[in-house]
Amino acid sequence: MCTGKSSHTKSSPKNKVELKDRADDKTKAAAAKNVAKAPAKAPAKENKKPLEFKLHSGERAVKRAMFNYTVATNYYITKLQKKQEERLQKMIEEEEIRMLRKEMVPKAQLMPFFDRPFLPQRSSRPLTMPKEPSFGNVNSTCWTCVFNNQHYLYHIHHAHA
């Protein structure tokens, strides 16, 4: 059911040609504008004197030298202080050792009397008499064990052959 007019109609060859012409006109107009702009030259810049500028590298070098000097000075001072402390500590330790040596009393053994010679004497205690060890009967069937002050009895059952 076509009413005759539809929004979806195929483009005719006449419409295609018109679209191409319009596109060509747009590109020609853009090219003409660019050509018109290109021949215009920018105005020449006038020669100016260069501005005087100041580099801070000299100031920075002086500051850095001062910083290095203070660091080296502090390092040297701390090194001297450590040496002084070590010297003082060593002197204190030596003084303590000297005092300890003064306080110590040597306990030497007495000199033996060489005018009276030593004559060993026989002991008055009786000699020990050896005894036969008693390990008990190994074939026994009942053993007693004492562990933590408690008595335990072990019965061994073994078959006689």
C-alpha cells in the first residue's frame, strides 16, 4: 500500500550530480581562501637589543662552598671530640687498674723449712677390705624397683624349657 510518496526513495542521477557539484564548490571555495591568505607576508620584526640576564651560578657556587666548609668543620670537630673522649676513657681505665693493683694483697705460699726435712708418716686408718658384689639372683621372678620414693614390684613370668 503505497501512497505514492515515501521518505525512502532512491536518489535519482540528477540528485547525485547536484551533490557532487556542491562538494566541488566547497573545496574550491576553501582553496581560494587559503590562496588568499598565503601571499600575505607577516610584518618584519624589528631588531631588539638582547635583555641583560644574570646567572646565579656564581652565587650558588659560593653558597655550596660555604656549605661544604661547614660540613667539613663539623666533621672535624666531632672527630676531635671522639678522640678526646677515647683518650679520657683510656686514662680513667688505666687509673682504675693502678688502684686495683695497689689494693690487691699478694698471697704467696710460705717458704718451706729446709732445715727440717719432711718425713711422711703412715696413716693410722685401717685399709679398706674388698667385698664381693651382690647383684642378686638373676633368675628371680620378682624384682623391686624404687622410683620417686615409691616401691614397685615387677613379676617376670617366663616359661621353663
